[in-house]
Amino acid sequence: MQLSPPKLLLDVKAELGEGPSWDATHECLYWVDVYAGHLHVYDPRSGDDRIHALGKMIGCVAPAHSGKLMLALRDGLAAVDLSTDRVAFLAQPEPVLPGNRFNDGKCGPDGRFVAGSMDHAEKENTGSLYSLSPNGTLKTLIAGVGISNGLTWSPDHKTFYFIDTPTRKVMAYDYDLHSGEIANPRLAVSVPAEFGWPDGMTSDTKGRLWVALWGGAALSVWEPGTGQLVERIRIPAKNVSSCAFGGSGRNQLYVTSARKGLEQADLTAYPATGGLFRLETDVEGMPTFEFGD
């Protein structure tokens, strides 16, 4: 596996940069600064990074067939029309949990939007993982989650992977494309404490898992069938938060990072923390799936 050194594309010092998502139709990258409520649209051709200040905490973003974008906001799942920045809620499943917020999420190969919540104070296991179908049906897939994070699918779409960060585990589940249900939970990867905390995640067409390491200044690549580490890739940011493949050949890996919770010593040692990075690879990543039938 060949990788270029990570290139800093945007030195924006995001407090909580997250959720990179490639739009193959428009050849752009969406990503978010969670606390700022900023939805970023990065154009790799021009280097322009357009910010939509939505005034709401944003956990993640994903494209939709309709041309709108799916969002996981603090208090629910929504769609936004970027021509007007108008946000419309589609589901608000946790009205009795005001201390929760939505975090990571993405669309599956079946067109469903899968996104998870967490305790904003990061103390209680009050989060859940939800699946929203294009017809509006909402299902709870997993309850009792600490920090709902990385999720991705296998190349044959039959396996779903999910990270509850405090457990330091990547769990695998059988995935039913027809119903959107998951079953048969099992351990795929256990991330050692010295690596940092597993955060966002994506996968490649060979089935390997690419896991961002919060506090670990690195990405990690794993074989889920054996749980073995393939490679640890150093990133010049202390908190590496998520990653997604993009580009016309889906061989460019975009990486987000965050300054949240860092001491000045860490910021001095990793001044590019909070930036957006890109690595050129000889790997083909899984596509970013869209919401809708």
C-alpha cells in the first residue's frame, strides 16, 4: 500500500472538524465544524472552501438523490437546501433527552441515513444509533451508546461496522439491505489504548477499515476478518477525527481533525490541528452513498 505524505489543504483550526463526505456528482467534499454549526463545501479543483453557517450544531452531512443534503443536528435528523440554507427536520427521536446530541452518520448502500447520538457531556451511555428510510420510517438499531462514531459497510454490503468510541472496539453486524436491520454483533477490531480513541471510519474496496485515531495523531488501517493492523499513518494533527475517500478514482483520502480539548503544548506540537488534510493512495475507497431510493 502506497501513500503520499498528508497534505494540509485548509489550515482553518476547526474546533471539531468532522464528517467528511464526498459528492461524486459535484466533485466536492462536504465536511462540518460541529460546534460552530458550519457546513463546509470544499472544491478540490479551485481550493475554495465555502461555509454555510446554519446556526445549529452539526454532527455529520451526507448527499441525497434529491440534491439536498442530509444532516444530523443536535436535536434530530434533517435535510438542507444549500441554495437557501433552509433546514427541514425529518425526525427528532430524542425529545426527552435534552442532554444528547447527534454525532456521526452516513448513508448506506440501501439509501437509508444511519446516524447516532451521544451524551453531549460524554458521561452517560444515553446515545442510540438510528436508521431513517427514504419513506420516513425511523428505526433504532442500537441503544445504550456512549459516543456514536465511525460507521461503514463492507464491499458486498452484507456487513455493517460501527464504533462506540469509549469501548475502543469496532463491531461488525450482518446487514439486511431490504429491511435495514442489523444482527449478529461481533468484534472486528480492538484498538489499543496507546493508539488513541477510535473515531470516524471508512472502508476500501478490499474490505479494509480506515479508522481515525482521536488523540493519536494518526489513521489506522485494519483487516476486519482477522482484527490485524495493516498500517498506522501519521497525521500532523493531534485529534484525527474522521476520513473519507474521494476524487474521480476514489483514491484520495480526505482527513478531518479537531482542536477540542487540547492543551497549548499539543497545539504547539501539532499547529495544523483543526485542518483538513488529503493523502494520495493506490487504494480504491468505497463510494459515499446517497439518501433516497
